[in-house]
Amino acid sequence: MLLLRAEGLHSCTQMAWAKYHRSVAEILSPPDELILFCGMSIGFEDLTVNAPRTGRAPLEETVTFVDDD
Ligand SMILES: Cc1cc2nc3c(=O)[nH]c(=O)nc-3n(C[C@H](O)[C@H](O)[C@H](O)COP(=O)(O)O)c2cc1C
């Protein structure tokens, strides 16, 4: 998803697809040992849509950078 951002694209993970893995399998016919577990929409964000935004915790609250030097 970070690489997509680097290319100017947006993405949205959708694990809800796992609930419908049997229906998806009817179309995609995956090998027996595999199911669709998580989907991802990829595209460009529509900035004209007035959708609520999820806030972000500050980086220093969620990430620890380890310096090997
Ligand atoms: C692994 C994973 C699975 C997700 N599955 C769903 C989903 O099935 N349906 C959904 O509405 N949002 C799902 N989400 C949430 C959205 O992908 C997204 O994180 C959310 O809309 C908030 O957007 P933001 O992360 O840009 O703030 C999932 C998020 C993650 C990380």
C-alpha cells in the first residue's frame, strides 16, 4: 500500500470478501487449499466525495525507529 502511494495511487483493504470466499471460488476456481482472504481496491481517491476521515495517531506514538549504527 505504501508502494502504491509512492506511485500516486490509493488503496483500500477489504477483508469482508473472506465471508464470501465460496461465492468468489465459483468464479475464480482457486486451488483447493486456497481461499480468497483479503481483497484490495486500487485506484485514485475521489477528492470531491465528502467522506469522514479516520484520524491518525502521531508517528512517534506508533512507530519505533531502530538505528543499527
Ligand atoms: C486488513 C484490513 C482489512 C480491512 N477490511 C475491510 C473491510 O472488509 N471492509 C471495510 O469497510 N473496511 C475494511 N478495512 C478498513 C479499510 O481498508 C480502511 O482502513 C478504512 O476504510 C480506513 O481508511 P484509512 O485506513 O485510509 O483511514 C480493512 C483494513 C485492514 C487493514
